[in-house]
Amino acid sequence: MKNKTVWSNRFKGETSISLQKIGSSINVDKRLYEQDIAASIIHAKMLMKQKIINSSIGNKIINGLKKIKIQIDKDNFNFQEKYEDIHLNIEKKLFEIIGPAAGYLHTARSRNDQVVTDFKLWVKQASKSLNKKIILLMKSLIKKAEKNTGTIMPGLTHLKNAQPVSFAHYLLSYYEMFKRDKQRFENNIDLLNECPLGSAALSGTSYKIDRKYTATKLGFKKPTDNSIDSVSDRDFAIDFLYASALSAMHLSRLAEDFVIYNSDAFNFISFEDNMLTGSSIMPQKKNPDPAEIIRGRVGLNYGYLNSMLTIMKGLPMSYFKDLQDDKELVFNGFDTLNDSLTLGIELINSVKPNKSQMLVMANQGFTTATDFADYLVKEKNLSFRESHSLSAKLVGLAEKKGVTLNELSLQELKKINKNLDRDVLKIFDLKNSMNSKKSYGGTAEANVKMMIKKYKKETK
């Protein structure tokens, strides 16, 4: 029997070679070996506790599983396609090590509940790992922001100059995005934190098992409530891929900004040379390839999510072989995002703002026009709509004369409103404009410093 599959007794002849090759998932799911062995050890302990198997057999199984883990850890394990998956590869090796006693391990479980348990354990661990990296990225944003609270740049809407903002405030807008990403992974851990083991193939088991014991020992909050749903549920995989895709999208937006701001047209930022590449033909080039790679790889994360949704959309209830491909999609989703986060952290650390160019650009496009409208509301008791109209006329005047708003004289300003006095001139100062936005969450330097303190506490 040692060279046959566990289900071979029901069949005549050999399985098709092509089916064996396509149907085997060991080259993918061998990544679950730690989770599979951990869950099997707890399952064996539960079987002993419930006196379903005796302690002599149970301890043999546990010791054998520990030996297998050491072999795999040392890369001294021969995974074989003919045994299909990680579960049967480990079981076959267990038979080699401890003999017939290995046959007791699969009592009161199926590969259906076994694989989803392993998979959930892996996704929990992967989510925590990604969150550690997201926190490092958030800290990089904080560190860069802390050095630039007073650095003025043009805030853009429609890629057109809008209002002066702090470069630090801009960077911290991405902190908020990644903070939500972190929360999404935490939410997914909370949602998947129910143990499927003990659901067996789909209907549960007639053995007197203790599912609460198994769930607790494996670090789950509780056992799942419905055995059919337990083996067919892949919501947690979709949630993981969705959270990964969204985080990758946020990285892509940051990367796109960096590509634009690093362009010769903007020249807002530069990078350390270790984050740049050159050209095979143009010797002068320094290209922001890491940002472009991050921007491109989000397409992979989208693809994995869409593939998973497509696999699940037509499945009737319970387990089907279609679900074999779920793990490769999730593993790839993790690897892609993990690499992008690593590159993103290095890219943020490498950013050097061109403060003088940012300031020059912030003074173009009449970015203090809204400040003038607000001044008329607060100081001259006009309605905002009336003030908006007068400010638009002021912009038209400056545009006609070919000057910026701060280059207009008081006499010229009085053509817009005769009641204006000299204190209106400070309204057109970029720093004053930035620091006037004191509403909670605004770009005023004092606000930004306050938020940095808050964010530091959050990421301790």
C-alpha cells in the first residue's frame, strides 16, 4: 500500500498521468507543512484526551510528526507528486517512521476540514506578518513627515494647484490609508478565528470529539457552528486577497505620486541612487523604477482576488476540487504585497524633498484665492458666495497682469473691494495660508505636529 493513494482501493487501474500531474497540489501546499503538523499534533492530543485512541499510539504519532517537521525544516524531506498534497505526503512519511499506528491519526477528520484549518492558520500568520511590515511603512512616513512639517508644497486637485499644504500633511494622508489596511487584516483575523477541524468531510463525525479543546489549542476563539459551511468557506481567503489588493492599490497611488513628483516637469522630490536605475542608451537617466514596479504589481494583486472570486461564484455547497487553486492565489497575493511593502519602505526612506521648488510651485496657480474669499467672509461680513465671486475677479485681475496674488498692490486689491485695508496682504502669504487651516485634521503645522505625536503612540 505504501506507493498507493489512500483512496485507491475503490478504483481499478492507475490514475491518469495527466490527472496526477494537474491534480497534485504538493508543489504549492507544501508551504502549509508547519500548520498541518501543528494541527495534526493537537488533533492527536484531542483523540487521546477523549480516549478515542490510546496514549501509546497518540504519543507515537506526535513524536513521528515532530520528526517530520525537523526533516522539512532542514530541507531533508522528499515531497512526492503521487501523494497529491501536503496532508498525504506527511501521512505517508508518518507510516514510514512509526508504522501502522499512523493510520489512527485520520480518525474523526477529513482532508476537507484538515486543509481549511491549515489554510486559516496560515492566513492568520500571514496577516500578522503583513501588518508588521505595514507598521514599518507607517513609521517611515512618520519619520519623513516629522522632518517636513514646515515644508510647503502645492496641494493638488485634478493635478492642478489648489491650496498650499504641508509636505508632512501630504505624507501622513498615506499613513491614514495604511492604517485602514492594517485594520482590514485585523478584521479578517477576527472573522476567520473559528476552527473548522472536526467538521470532517462535511457532516461532522460520530466520534465523541472535543472541538472546543481543538479550537483553543490551535489559537482559535471557538469551533465553527456548521460543518457544511466549515469545509466550503473561503471567505477568509477572499477577505485576505481583498485587503492585500487594497493595500497594494494604496502603495500604487503613493508610487504614482512619487513618479510624478520626481519628473523633470515637477521636480518636487529626488531619491537616493540606490533606489534608481539607469538607461542602456541614455547616460543621463536616473529612473524611479521601484515606484513603477510597485505601481505595476498592483495588477497582480487584483488578478489574484478576481480569480478567487471567479472560482467561488459557481460552486454549489460543500467541498469541490476547484478549491485546490485557492492556496496558490493567496500565497502569491501575500508574496506580491510583501515585496511591494518592502520596496515601499525603502522608497519612502529614500525620498528627498526639493523644498525650494515646492515653494515656487505652491505660489503658482493663485493657491491663496480661497484664503481671500474666507477673509472677506470673516472680516467684511460678506456671504461666501459673494466672496467667492470677488476672489474670482481678483484672480482674473492678477492673471491679466501676469502676476501672482501676493504681487498685487493694496490699490489694486481695492478695485475688488474698496473697504480692504493693509492687513489683507498677509492673506496671500503661503505659510500663513497653510497655518491658518487649524480645523482638526487640517494642514496647519501645529496640527500636523499633534498628529505625529498621536501616530507615534499608535505605532509603538
